[in-house]
Amino acid sequence: MLMEKIPTDEAVPGMVVSKNIYTFNNQLLVSANTPLSDRIITRLKFYAIDEIEIVKEGDDSAKRLENAKRILGPSVNFVLHSEEVKKTIEFQKFSKAFNTFTNDFKTSLNDVFINGKDVNTTKLLFQINSIIQESRTNLHLLDMMHCMSEYDDHTYVHSVNVALICHVFAKWLGFSEKETSLLTLSGLLHDVGKLEIPKEILDKKGTLTEEEYKIVKTHTTKGYQLLKAKSVDDHIKHTALMHHERCDGSGYPNRYLGRNIDKYAKIVAIADVYDAMTCARSYRGPLCPFEVIEFFEFEGLQKFDPAYLLTFLQGIVESYQGNTVLLSNGKRGTLIMINKNYLSRPVINLGDSFLDLSCTPGVEIQAII
């Protein structure tokens, strides 16, 4: 049996794990010969498993895509709410503002790190506010943001997304205007170290080698070094360095424990993972927010600061209160009540009855419609 080591970011449902996968403290996560599903891949990312060994079947992308669709089933077509958002005039205005800023942001970073200019945080904040002004509410902003798909350069789009999530997150945390601006900038510049990663590695379509993946992981330290001499707040510099650290010491580059991680880096880490999970993949649409919330509840409370994480999850759930949802049993209903002890499983009004998902383990929210 031929085996191949790949970054977890390149794992696709249908691939088969070639040997047992353990956490850094020797907890078994996935057994050998297990076919990957999207849920398993997400779990691996939560536990900071950077690379895995799979059974090598050759570079058969079409076969892997079909395996992904077979495993994921109906969830691969989760586009209902997103498609409705895309039809609105508001989305067209948001899309224009988003793409304009993303292009300007790319130019600004080139000026800073290629041409040696300083970071103009005042200008960046003014520009990103042009996007925020195109939204009515926090939910509206998040909805439109995750409908963006036409911009090719993922690094810049992801950075803008994380900044927008941080802006909303700051409101839920009760941050002052100054703190909100600082958190938004921390999210915007968290991945700046990727400017120092060779483009042929970042844009590589095939599997990264072990050495290439090690190079990608250096973006945290490189980001800190790039910002170190710039006139930006220390929280922004520390966030570039620490956004892949985890409170249980399982992150990188320094395996810091929670008490040693900058508070802004802790918050950006949550926004970073949420955006990665709710964005579309080649083999599926975006994961339903409630599936992501469930992962955070069961896999994230040791890795992320609970005070920040629970505030974020409650904010997301409250944003969707009153929305129509599709359940895994095929029924539709309205989300009417939040269960604060089990945020991913609220109470649903089915019209002629009410369903408390916290008491119905076999039924889940599959999509927002």
C-alpha cells in the first residue's frame, strides 16, 4: 500500500487515512483505514493536526470530488440562503465595495512590504468602513461576506473576511470604538506574513511537500518580523505571531498556553477558524453555521478562550433567531429560542408544534433557508 503525507488543509472527503492519528497528548482522533468526511477533517483542524498520512491513489481529482459528494450527500448543495442574498441589490453594492477594498488592500501591502512604506492604519480603517456601511445588521454583514466567491486571491479575501468578523465580534464583546478598530486591524493584518511565502508555494495546486508546508507555517513569525519595525499597535504585531496558538498549548509557532497569548490574537483565532469553516470548498458549499457552532462547543472550549468563544457563538446564534431553517429530518421551522447551555441546538417552531433540538439528538439544523 502506497502512502502519501499531505497538509490537513488539502484533505478532501473520500481520502483514506493510512494510520492512526493522535492529538499532541496521545488521544486517538481517527483510526487507520477510516475514509475522511468533512466532519473528520474539521475535527483534525480543531486539534491542530497540520498534516496526515493517507492511502495514495494517484492524482485523481475527479474521483476524490465524487467521493466527497457521496460522503457529504445533500449538504453539498447548501446554497439556499446564500443564493437569496446574492439576488439583492444590496449584495451587488457590497460586492463592489468588497472587491474594491480587497484590491486596494493588496496594493497597500505591496507599498508597505515591497516599497518600504509605513502602514497607514487610518486609511485602512476608512476603506474597510466603506464595506461595513453597505450592511444593515451584523447578520447582514456576515451573510453578504460569505457570499463572496469571485475574487481569486484567497489570502487577501480571507484577511478581509476575518477583519469583518472581528468588527462584528467586537460589538458583541462590548468593545469601545478604539478597541473595535484595533481588533479589526488585527484581523486584517493577521496573515501578513504570507507575503514572505513564495507565491509558487501559496498558489500550488498539488500537494505541498513536507518542507513546503513547514515554510507556509513560518508566516506567523515572518508576519511579526514584517510588522515589528512598523508604527502599528503591539497587539497587531502579536496577533500576526500568535493567531495559530491555542490555549491548551497545541498551536504554533511557540505552543503558548492561554495565559501567554495576546487577547487580540485569541479573538482573531476564533474569527480565523470560523471563516475557514464557513467558506465554500471545491467539493461543498459553506458549512451551516450551526454545524460550525457545534464543533466549537465540543472541540473548541479547551483550545480557545471560553469567555471569547461563548460570546462569539451566542452572537452568531442570536443573529439567526427568527430565521427559517431546514432540519436533517426534512422539516422546516423557525428558530425561536436559544438554549444557552447548548447553543447549536435551539428550539424550533414547526408551525403545529415545537422541537427542542437539545432533547432530540438525532435531528440537526442542516441549512439556513
